[in-house]
Amino acid sequence: MKKKSNLTLFMKQLIRSLKEEERFSTAHIYQSTLNAFMLFCKTDAIRFNQMERSRLKQFENHLRNKGCTWNTVSTYMRTLRSIYNKAVDDGLAEEKPRLFRHVYTGVKANTKRALDAKDMSKLLSASLPRPLPQSMKESRAWITLMFLLRGSCYAGCPLWIWHTCAKQTCKIPLSPTAATKQEPCSPSRFLPLP
């Protein structure tokens, strides 16, 4: 085992390498884990031989007491485990079997963050305090359409577009192949709205 087995320096080196490889998300997770662990340990020089089951369990409790979700705790623990395993492979740390066995490293399914149909309907039908520019009206119409068509299967289904001509609003059936053709607008294709 090498003499200077410092977790902090090793993590900083890994973070630099990740940034050079343009793996910025992973580098961010490593940096966040390092920051949280240094704050918990109250030092910026953490050695690998200080990594013990009891300390990791205390770190888990510390994170939970700070209000971190189980998934955040798991991310930090899995990151520490990955870094520790790399250090063992590089001869910087002594292998300690089952070091992370008693801390949470799973993933909990969170509640859905999507709006339900009732709330989405309220949002889409809400009156606005001032008129919207045309581009915003079109965006709102597209959002409404996407919400109303959610979960629909489009394979083999006819496509419709709305068209106003001769003072009558009509819907035009388009087959998936017709949508790619440049066909002139023909009144015979229009179906009047009921």
C-alpha cells in the first residue's frame, strides 16, 4: 500500500480527470459527495484508514438529519463505495469486506411529480390577466393538445389538421404518408365539424 492514502486528494484527482473527460455530471456528484463528507468529518484531509462502518453509518444519519432524501444518501454512499473500490485497486486503501453493507445504497421509488388531470385542466383553462402574444397562444395550444393526447397510440391512426376556409372550420384527415406529400389544399378533403 502506498504511503499517502488520502481520500480527499484521491477524489480531487478523480474529479479533475472527469472534468478533462467532459464527464461533468459525474464530476459534480463526486464533488458534492466530497463536500458533504468533509463537512461531516470537519476536516479537509480524510484518510482511507478512517473509513469505517461506524463512521459511514454516522454519515448516513447525519445526511438524514440534515433532511437529505434516501436517494441522496444512496448516491453519496454509492459514490464513496466506488471511489473506495478504485483506491483499493490502485493500492491506496486496504480492502475491508462489506464496508458499505450497513448503509443505504438502494434506490427508493419517489412519488410522481407530474400533475394529475384535474390540476392540469385547471392550469390549461385558467384565464390570464393580459392577452398573450400569438406565439404564446400557439405554445399553449400545443401544450393543451399534447396533454389531451397523452397515452394515445398513433400507429396506423389517421392524423387531422384544422383548417378554416370559406367561413367554415373543417378538419382535414391526413394519413401518415399524406403528411409527407406536398398536396394542394382540396375542398374534397375537408370534413365539416359537427
